Amino acid sequence: MYNFEFYNPTRILFGKGKVEGIDRLIPADAKVLITYGGGSVKKFGILDQVKTHLGNRKVVEFGGIEPNPHYETLMKAAEVVRNENIDFILAVGGGSVIDGTKFICLATYYKGDATDLLRRGFRPITADIVEKVVPFGAVLTLPATGSEMNTGAVISYDHGKFPVMSEMTYPKFSVLDPTYTFSLPKIQVANGIVDAFVHTVEQYTTFPVDARIQDRMAEGILQTLIEIGETSVNESDNYDVRANHMWSATMALNGLIAVGVPQDWATHMIGHELTALFGIDHGQTLAVIYPAVMDVCREQKKAKLLQYAERVWKIDSGSDNERIDLAIYKTRHFFESLGMKTRLSAYGVTADQLGAVVQALEKHGLTALSENQSITPEVSREILQRAL
Amino acid sequence: MYNFEFYNPTRILFGKGKVEGIDRLIPADAKVLITYGGGSVKKFGILDQVKTHLGNRKVVEFGGIEPNPHYETLMKAAEVVRNENIDFILAVGGGSVIDGTKFICLATYYKGDATDLLRRGFRPITADIVEKVVPFGAVLTLPATGSEMNTGAVISYDHGKFPVMSEMTYPKFSVLDPTYTFSLPKIQVANGIVDAFVHTVEQYTTFPVDARIQDRMAEGILQTLIEIGETSVNESDNYDVRANHMWSATMALNGLIAVGVPQDWATHMIGHELTALFGIDHGQTLAVIYPAVMDVCREQKKAKLLQYAERVWKIDSGSDNERIDLAIYKTRHFFESLGMKTRLSAYGVTADQLGAVVQALEKHGLTALSENQSITPEVSREILQRAL
């Protein structure tokens, strides 16, 4: 096991009706900005419920944070925070709204050009870079990204997607009420399951470092997602299934399965370029790319892929390659059982467009991906071809 | 899954050499009280390492916190904190030192009679009860109790053991360096494994509530402890094994496997009385009592015991009772493989002494134990008899 540091102070309020807790957790005299996305939280009454529990606090709203939240949109929100002297932000929505809100919290009082904050990669933003950060909490409506209990955000700017990390943007609290997912379209539920699944494998199918608890937690999340995935997509009001879906997605990326182990993230990096270039949903890109990553990187990942095959899929016979092939097949089949496509060609992407993806990776400096930096642009091209 | 609230802000510094981080995490101008136990941290040089990283801070020491820390000892330490104007306490030791330090933090500036703080059971102590709490961090030397990443303490007073819970006593940080366990006597290592194991089952072998992630995390901890237990006892300098042992023990009681599920704790409550009456080590009492609890409570726990048998012990044939019998046998055998005794009689306790244990439970109000309050004094007597 590698040495590690772990810290996660986000308070989780989980379950039906737990939104009432926001009244206790937001300062009574705070002026609150509610951030949200396309308006479904209005349509389905979630925003009204939230406002009820804000009582007499002054409330300002900022809607319209788009999927893959854009820098320009978020800077407009930061201006609102400054002009209205907002004390606390409450993000009501999915990963994009929460990611966007984290960036608003950092950018509002940043003294330089806020695009600086996009250029640090995975190096965290600390108090010496941004002195004053607006505190925020979240009410989650879409279980997928894990943003409700971590420090990360992905921000879109100039046709690229940029990670932004800061311990200062842990949500003070996140409300996880499974009933808030009942109104989601099936495609978003399926995307969310694939997102949580691939978050988990990015931290698991690498190489072994004898981190037994982390491995078993990862396997437990994967097994749970496999068990409940199809039902979660098809039974929109199945509380128990949605509760397990929601907690799985949070646990997949709150830092716990990451401690002391190598991490990959190649699938996400390649997927981000597909979203930026072709507008394919984030979850959809992952369902296409991850099986191809397993296939192409089967040698470097051999030990963990065999463990994945055995423990997650109960594959206990065949040669190593046969076991890995079957694990890839079963993974792909699982994604497809959720209604996801697992081929680039299904989204109309053709072989002659792959060069543009590789160029975008190069432009963004993503030329040595994966847990051992082995995925050069050449290997990325091979993965994309295998995903066609 | 039940509704839940989860919050755990303790920062974990895990791995060899991570003690260096205390310099960054303790305020530079803090006057520090180091609390410790019987002196092994002095003997094995851990205290010297700690002091090196405290730099020029003023340091006061308070040693002699005993196993099952006593109220009277801790009140003496609280007096030192007041008289010396201590800003920060650093607990260096195992669960008893950390538990004791939590109580010192709460008792120092409590305005009433500090024995009040012992009489709240599992009701947490909040800021309206104790206004000023001294902050503390921990350097763990004995992986067992989980106290390094939770809010709980167990304090001995007047021949009883009393739980004390407060969100205000989460350690600010805990250093978990597996090499600090290399000098432990075998019996303490074995006690620690049993303690972590039984912490896990207290939150797992109850009744199912469709909490899949929590179940699988619990099973992962149990499987890990079973895999590494004997080696951890026998190979004192096996870093990887001790690292897995250490992280298992922390994860077993940091609140994560407890969220949204019923909890038992009967084994602990009965065990506490055995420690108080006969001086049997905490871990030893658990190894004796838990198999008997499984046996006596097999009907109420049936579904989870069968799941435990199947997933943890891979028992996949036989009648329900045969499977449960085999799971009990294997659990007992595992404890014995660590060098633990699993019978009260092995500690010289005889049938005619069991009445005193039941009376002590009654005196402490522990007359409706277990996840469904089914363990009356009569049932406790049956468990004790089965454990003879």
C-alpha cells in the first residue's frame, strides 16, 4: 500500500426528507445563492422544497448551469455572488451544477485571471492561491459524478475540459435523497451508473499494491452497480434500488477507494475529448472507451483484470486471456443492459475522425496517460480504433 | 437502507514516516500536551520521533494513561491542561490513550461535575453541554479500536465502562504508521484483530436492510482480517500485512459501515462487564462472547448470518442451521488461530460467577441489548453460559 493522506469533511444527509437539515447547517443570517441547471428542479418541485427549508433567509437564484459547465456561465454567477454579497451557495442539481458551483466558489474572490484556476491540472488550489472561498452545500438530484463528496470539478473552456481540485471546495454538506432521482430520464440514470462504475475501475484496474480494503470496497461498489443497474434504469420509483445507486456513486469518488493505490483515469481523459468534439454524453463516452482500454492495456493491467474477472464476475476458468476477454465482454454487456451503446460507430464517429481526438489529447498535454503513463497518443489511437 | 447522517473530518496520515505531517497540522505557536500510556512509546523511540517534528513548540507530557482509562487519571490530565494553558493535545498510543484524551478534551473546561459526561450513554455531547473543547490529534501505535477516526470513547469509572460520544472530539488528524506497530507484543496484535473483527460484525450480523455497499465493505474488512490475521500476529515487521491490519481496524469503526444499518453491540456490552469484573482484556472478551451471541441469536440474525457464512466463509451447502454452525465454528477457529482463547472457562470464570455479570449488566441499565433489544438479562445469561 502506498503512503496516503485522506481528509473528507463533507457532511452527508442521506434519505427521504433529509433536505430539512439544510436549515440547521446553513447560517441563519446567510444570504443564499441557489445554483441550478436547466430547470428540472423547478419543474419537479425540488427547488420549492429547498426554499421551504431556507425559511426567512434572503435567496437569490442562478439557473442555467449547463451540462459540462462552461467557464463563461460560471463567471456570470461569480459576478452575482460579488454584487449580491452572497454568504453561502446551495447547489441543487447533478454533477455539473455542483462542479460549476465549486468553480464559482473559487473564482468569485480570486484576484487574478480566473482561467489560471483551470491550468493547474490535478495540482490542488490552496489558500495561498485563493484567499477567500465562498462556502457551499449541495442537494443532489443525479447520482453519478461523486462531486457531492469530493474536491474535484471539471470545467469546460475553449473546447477543452479542465480538472479543478481544491480541499477548500468540499461541500459543507450534501443532501442525498433518493426520491429526488425519481423524475430523471432513463438515459441520465444509465449515464450515472456507468460514470460511477468507471470511476471505480479507474482506481481499481491498475496494478496490485496489496491494498486489500480498497480493492474489496471497489469490488463491492462494482458488484452493487451490476446488481441494481438495470432495475435502477427501469424502475424510476424503486427507493431501495435508487438508494443503493446513489450511495454507490458517492462512495465511488469520495477518495476512499483511491487511498494508497495507483490510479488510471485514461478512460476519462479520452472520453472528455469525445464529449468536447462530438457532444457525446460523459457517461456514454466511458461506456465506449473503458472496454477498449481493458483490451489494449491487458498486459499492464493483467493482475488486476484477473482479480476483477474472478471477484466481480465470478469467472473461474480459462486461460488468462480468455478470462480477461470474458470480463470485457461481461462489462460491455452490462453497459448495454442499461441501454448504453458501447461503440463509437454507434454515435456516428468514423475512423477518419480519430485523428482529431488524438490531436486534442496532444493539445491538452495528455500524452502519457494511465497508471504507468504508458498511454501515448499512439496507444490512445489504438484504444479509439478498438472502440469503433 | 435507513436514513442517515455521516460526518467524519479526521485527517488521516497513513504510512511510514508520515508523522512528519504533525508539524504542518498543529498550530506553530501551540503549547502541546503529549498524552501516552505505560511508557512503551518512550522505550521504542516513538515519542522522540514525535517530539522532533514538534520543533520549537513548548511541550508538556502526561504519561500513565492505563488500559481502560480511568476517570480519575484523566481528570488529573485535565488539571494539567488548565494549569499549563495547553492549546493542543497529542495522544501517542493505542485506543485507551486516544479514548482517554477525548475525555480530557471534553472534561477540561466542562463547568459541571465531569461524571455527568459519563452518564449520557450513546447520546452525543454537544456544544451546548461543553462550550470549549481542547483540540487534539493522535499518533496511533496499536491498531484495534478505531478511536483514531471516530467520536467515541469508553471510560472506566466506579467498576463500570461508560461510552462517551461527541462530534467535537474527532481527532483533527491521526498518524497511522504501520512501523509503529512492530514493537507490539503478540497478544496486543491479536486483541486488535479481534476488536476490529467484532466491531465490524456488530454493524453487520444484525438484519438486512438492503444496504449493499455497507454490507460489502463490512465483508471486505472481515475477509481482510481473516487473510492477514495470523501473519500479523506472527510476523511483527511485515509492513504490508500490518498496513492492511491498521487500515482495516480504522475502517471498521469510522462510521462508514454503520451508516443506514441496524447495529448490535451486545458482544461489547457483555464484554465490558467481563473486563470490569475479571480483568480480561477487551479483545479477549469479544473472542469469547461473539461466537455465543451468534449461537444464541441465530434466529433473529438468520438472514445476515447466512450471508456472512456464504460471502465471508464461502460456505455454500448444508441446512441453514448447519451453515450457521459452520460459520460459528470457523469464526471461533479464526480467533484461536491468533492465539486467543474462546471460552470463559479458559480464563478461570466458572458457572457460579455468571450471575455477577448479569447483575452488573442490570446495574448499568443494559437490559435490552442487540439490534432489536431482544437480549434481556435472561438472554445475556444464556449467552454467558454458552460461552463457558
